Amino acid sequence: MPNLVVIFGPPAAGKAAVGHELAALTGYRFFHNHLTADPAAALFGWGGERFARTVDAIRDVLFREAASDSSISGVIFTFVWGINLPDDTALMKKLSALFADGGGQVFFVELLASLETRIAREGTEFRIGLKPAQRDVEAARARQVEFDGKYVFNTDGWLPLDYPHLVIDTEALSPVDAAQKIKVALTAAPSGA
């Protein structure tokens, strides 16, 4: 059964860049969160009940299919997890169970980066290429400040789920180096953990 790697952290912490590199190293499928959010936003705008319900439904169908597809060795999913939001934690629990219950390994990678670094990363070619909604750089930078005051994006070392968990400072490591560190940790993690 496929494995699941969830890369989480605040916006612009490097989740997509690290996930992209990790996919190249592992052969896992790279599935960043905007692949589910952007289609719903195109119809319903960002936020609101209809948007959230649609994103949940899209994710549910895609992850159920992926978790039961033996031709997929693993999935890398990136997510801005509001640790202080019960719905986000419930989603991570549900997603993990889909893969773990089928015999896949589940592994969490938490990325750290300062607010200043994350603001500076807004507008990069790679980020805008994957996430067209981030093209308004000034709005994206304003959201960074707003979200930083509203949500808890990092765990301070305590993951609220019982799965292996690696913390990486993306100011200290390049995406390639971070991906290599994750690959080593995945190899060392107990099977089925």
C-alpha cells in the first residue's frame, strides 16, 4: 500500500519546494494543497462554507483512491496546518488513517521559517508557478502577517498525532538538502509507524 508524507508548516515555509525535491528522490507522487484548493476557489472564491465543503470532497475522493492504489508507492501532501484549528487536526487524523489502515507508512515533516523569510519568499517564480493565486505578491505578504497573528503553524516539537515526525528549518537547509534529510528519515522510520 502507498505511504504518505505530509509536509506542513506556515505559508512559504518551503513545503512545495521540499516536496518537489522529495518526489524526485523517492518516486512518490507530489500533491500540493493548491491542487485541491485552487479549483474550488475558481468557482466559489477563497474561504466560506461552500469552498471548504468542496475542497474536503475533492480531497476525500482523491486520497481514498490513492490510498488503495498499489501502483502508487507514496504520496507527498503539503498542507498549511493550523495546529490550533480542530478541523485541520481532524483532517490530518482522517488522512493519516486512510493510508495507515491500508498498511502504508505515515510520516510528518514540519518546516520552520521566520516570518521575515516567508514574506521574502512571496513572489518567487517557483511559488507563483505552482500557486497562481499567489501572483498578487503584496496581498500574499499581507496574508503572511495576518495569518502569523491568527494561527499556530508549528508544533514546538509536539505532534498531536502518533506518527513519526521530523522538524526541519528551511532557513538552514536548501530544498534539496531538506529532501535528502527526509529520505534518510523515511528509510529509518519503523515500517507501518
